[in-house]
Amino acid sequence: MADAETALLLARIQFAFTISFHFIFPAFSIGLASYLAVLEGLWLKTGQDKYLNLFKYWLKIFAMAFAMGVVSGIVMSYQFGTNWSVFSDRAGPIIGPLMAYEVLTAFFLEAGFLGVMLFGMNRVGKGLHFAATCMVALGTFISAFWILSVNSWMQTPVGWALNEAGQFVPAASWWTIIFNPSFPYRLVHTVIAAYLTTALVVGGVGAWHLLKRRDTPEVRTMFSMAMWMLVLVAPVQVVVGDLHGLNTLAHQPQKVMAMEGHYQSHPHGAPLILFGIPDSEAEMIHYSIEIPRLSSLILKHDLNAPLAGLDTIPRDQRPPVGIIFWSFRIMVGLGVMMLGLGLLALVARLRGKLHDWRLLHRCAVAMGPAGFVAVIAGWITTEVGRQPFVIYNLLRTADAVSPIASPAVGASLVAFVIVYFTVFAAGTWYILKLMAHAPAAHEPDLADAPIRSAGITPAPSVGEGR
Amino acid sequence: MDLTIVWALIIAFAVAMYVVMDGFDLGIGILFLGFKVGKERDQAMNAIAPVWDGNETWLVLGGGGLLAAFPLAYAIVLPALYAPLTAMLLGLVFRGVAFEFRWRDPAHRRWWDAGFCLGSLVATFAQGITLGALLQGISIEGRAYAGSWWEWLSGFSLLTGASLVVAYALLGATWLIWKTEGRIHDDARRFAAWLLPAFLLFVGAVSLATPFLEGQYYQRWFAWPGLLLTVLMPLLFGGAALTAWEGIRRGWDWLPFAAALAMFALTLAGLGVSIWPDVIPGRVTIWQAAAPYESQLFMLVGSLVLMPMILAYTAWSYWVFRGKIGEEGYH
């Protein structure tokens, strides 16, 4: 392999590795920040201590997840330049302002109020503290808004023109660019996925303690809340996912062809391939189990609608089918299981056995990490599915990479792998340790938890400071 | 109005904010292992725990703003500094997680403390190297970086790297003088008394070396009207240094930090004189690298509304955590 090809491959692996690791944390903290705001709001409204205890319990976990999200996120904001400089130069005039808005409207908001949220409970009033929590939650959402707008523009670019330097420059209103065709669907689908991920984690932790017979009021409440979230939101996600798929079919047909495993065109209704082994050389799915015409029904809402296959796409413009075929099935399979868990919980609730049915609790524990897997699988589907382009149909990934020699990229990749596995494995372990004890009455603060020997202290006297 | 100039000033402001605000965070990290295990280290950590994340965000604005307003510069500078920037990012990982991790794992607290210190040190050294590499010049061909991946390495860039370590450490020590009392306050004063002369030596060395890197800097500083500044700068700098020295010696709370800030401001202003109006010194001007007018305008509208808000709630957050950090929890 030529050096340039090696360097390109290494740069792609590095990006995939660092973004996948990074995405785990916001997928959790977006939902958790909102959950914390709800808990604090309920505490202020009802005055019940269990909500405050739950707030303090999850706040400690949030602080860990958020810190890991921040440090892995800064890596991303520089990697566009270090490893994908041609992309940065050419797309900068369009995606740059959107990312700058993410910093200005989201990152500063989160960071500015995080200190008060974590350490300020005894320094500002309850109302102000609640406002700070809401600002952090709002910040996580705004962050998702801008970065998904950038990603969506790269998937469905609109409102651009080329200038004489070969840069993509804005040629329509910014509204058109921000709300590009795939953005609304991707935003809603991703944010709901984050909420589901959080609900599954909260539900899993609650179920774990119920199984261990530590059914404090806090544990019962959080399990119940998580199961409500699941039963209400999982069905919505199915509908949104379907709409997102239809949108993809309209704008990025070859991605859907790869998801479906349709190498051949089907002029009289395409089958839904449930499982099989894709073979891109032979252009066929081995050992496939399929339901006739169902794919046409799902994608075109008509049993006999014709569907084009990858045979209509030149080979050098096809995404790698094997990865997408499987990642898509993992995501959908987990989604169906989430729906099932929600229904199971609903049945248990109606029969008054929500907190006693051990089978339900075992299922909930098993599904605890499912959200992360589904989110990563979905992300792989959409990102690999737009290959070989980084800006769909306009700029190939191979043409977007920095002129960096392969030893440099290889060395940085090894360094990232070692550091991420060390640091984030430790962080995940600490989070699991925090989850291992049940939330209970008199939940300690972040600042004066027994493990923290000194906290942030209030101003000792008036007139100090400034 | 020329929005390119406005954006150059905004980016310069973001970088300056970052250097000053994360400067004292990283400086405390650099000095961290010099503090006694236990209360002293806890206090040093708590002096920045509520604000470090906001401080670091200015780095993201500097990078993101550069991509948005001067995409060509972003696309050339970042590959040119591949190795130091990667090291900086990894250093910042260890620095950032230490704030939470060290409290969660007393058995390995020393490891995370060491990671906090080493991460801060590496990140700072890499930032200093970045500055030196930019000043000494970058190889460019067409619209891309054309040098090797170790072009940044030189005696000069190592000098600027070491200088920034000392500079941040001084800023961190003076922040602790202001924010703490008791043993750690005394320790910080002791450190600052060493760091201030060392800082002056390094600034002197860099200042003497810079004008001789390329013709451009020489002409700026030794021809009229730059000469006026060349004469004025050491005077102002000397005044600030003397003030800092007196503040440290007498243990005045906020004065050493304020004087250190003044020295940073003068240094940054000096850099501005050296570089302006280039975005990559000696190679690419701000106008050559600028994003189109529509991009600049779109961001400027938001920035004019958002920047004052950001500064306001950042100030509020500092106000909430004003005063001295105590030795024990709440007193």
C-alpha cells in the first residue's frame, strides 16, 4: 500500500475511534442533564426529599460523564484541522460558522453554569441553582442541534456554491443551510436516542438495586420514571426512525440500499432481508432470510413499488455494504427490544407488580447498556453509509485528508488508543462504582461526599473578593 | 467596514482569554506535585474546579473561530503542528478528568495527581511550541502545509515551550496567592518568588531571539514607529514586574495576579505587533485566509449578542465562587 493510502486509512480509523468514544458521553449526558433538571424541578415543586436525593446521586455520575465528554470533545474540534485539513479549508466557510455557534451558544453555556450546578447548591438560592441546571441541560441540547446540523449538511449539502479557491461558500440563506433536508429527522432521532439511552441506564441501575432488595423510595421512583420514559418514547422513536429512513431514501438512496442489502434492483416489489451474509464481490446476500415485498411496503408504502438496487450505482460510489447491513440490524433489533421492555413494564405496572417482578428487573438490567450500543450502531450506519464521500457526492473522503505522513498518523492513533482505553476505562469503572450503591436518604453532596475530603467553601466574610 | 479585521480582533481576544484563564489553571497543574499531599492539593484543585471548564472553552472558541473565520489558516496551521497539538489534546485529557477522578479513587489518587500535573505540563509545553513554530515560519505550498511532521522542532520552539511553562506556573502561583490562605498560600508565594525572575529571563530570551528570526520582525521593532514601542515596552514590563515582586514579597492578595496579568497583556500586545496583519506569520495575511463576507457577517451578528452574555455569566460564576478557599469543607 502506498504511504498516502496508509495515511488515509489510519486517519479514518483515528476519526472513527475518537468520535465513537466521544459520542458515548454526550449520548448519556444529554438525557441525564434533562433528567437532573426534571428531578430538581420535582423537588422544588413537591418538596419531597427523594427527588433531591436522586438529584444528588445522578449529579455525581453526570459530573464524571460530562468531564469525559468535554475532554474527548476538544479532541474532535481540533481533529478536523490536524487530520482533515483539505475538508476544513474547503468546507470551513459553511460548517465553520455553525460550529462557532455551537461554541458560543452551547459550550460556554454548559461550562459557565456547570460549576454552579456541581458545587453551588449552598452558595446560590434554590431557584438560581435550578436555573443553572436548566441552562446546562439546555446547553447539551443546543450543542446537539448545531453539531447535527453540521453533520446533516455534510450528508445532504444544500445552499452552496464553489468559489475560485475551490471552497464551498454559502449561496443561500443560512436558514436553508442549517435546516438542510436531513437535519430535522437526524436531530429528533438522535436526541430521542439520547433520552432512551439515559432511561435505559437509569432503569437498569434501578432494577439492579431492586434485584438486590434495596428498594428505597429513591430506587422505586427512578425505576418507575425510567420505565414511563421507555414506554412513552420508544414507540415515538420507531415512527421517527421510519421517517428518517424515508428521508434517507430520498436523498441518499445508496445508503438505504446498503442497509437493506439490495444489491439488485427489484422492479416488482423488493423483499425485506432479515438476515444473511452480504458479499459485495458476488453482489449478493448469502443464506438470506427474506420476507417478499415487505421492503417496498416499508420504504414506499406499496407492496409492488419498484426499488432500485446497488446495481444502479457505479462501484466507486457504493458504500461498504457489510458494515452497514449489520450495524443497521443491531440498531433496529435493540430498538425493538427497547419497545418490548417498555411494554413489559407497562403490563407489570397495570398489574401492580412494577417493583416486584424479577423477570422484568433482569431484563431491565440486561438492557441497561443497550442504548449505547444502539446509538453507536446507528451512528456507524449513517456515517459509513455516506462513504466514499465526506460531503455527499461533492467531496470524497480520500480527497479531504491532511498531507501528513503515515508514521505521524500511526503514532497519534496508537497514543489515542492507549490514553482513551486507560482513562475512559477508569472513568467507566468509577461510574459503575457510584452506581453500585443505591440512592438513599441523605444522599451526600458532590462537594462533601465522604470520599471528597474538602469542598468548595463559601465566602468566609463579606467584602472579600472582587 | 472590514469584517476581516473585526474577526482577527475577536480571535485574538479569544486566544488572549484562553491564555490568561486556562493559563492559571494549567499553571496550578504544573505546580501541583509541589504541594503537599492532602489538604494543600485539595485546596489547589478546588481553587479552579468550578471554573476550569469555562476557561478551557476559550480554546475551543479559538480553534472553532479560526476554522470559521480563517479556514485556510486553520487548514495549514493544524497539520503543521500535528505532533505538538496531539500531545496538547492528550495532556488536556489527563488534566480534565483528574478534577473528578482523583476524588473517586483515593487508592490511586497519586496517579491522577501525577496525571493532572503531567497533563498540564505537556499541554502547556505544546502550546508554547506552537507559538514558537508559528513565529519561526511554516512551509506552505499552494493551499496546504508542505513541511515534514517535525518541522516545528527547533531550539527556538523549545525555548518558547519552556517559557510558557514558566509563565503559566507564575500565573497559577499568583492565583493561589489570591485565592488561598495558610500553608498553601505561603507555598505559592515561595514558588512565585522563584518563578518571577525565571519568567523575566525567559521573556527576555524570547524577545531577543524573535526579531532575528526573519527580517520582518526586525524591521517592525527597530524601525519607526515600532522603535517607540521597543523602548516603551521594557519600561512598562519592568513596572509590572516590580509591582508583582513587591506584591509577592509582601503577600498582598490580588496584586501579584493582577501584575502577572499586566505582563501577559504586554507580551500578547508585543506578539500582536510582531504578527499583524498576518494570521500565519510571514506567510498568509488575514485577508488571504478570510472566509467569505456572508460567513463573517452571520457569525458576527451572533457574536455581538452572545459574547457579552458569555462574559456576563462567566463573571457571575466567578462571583459565586469568590473569596478564599478554606482548608475544611464549609466554615
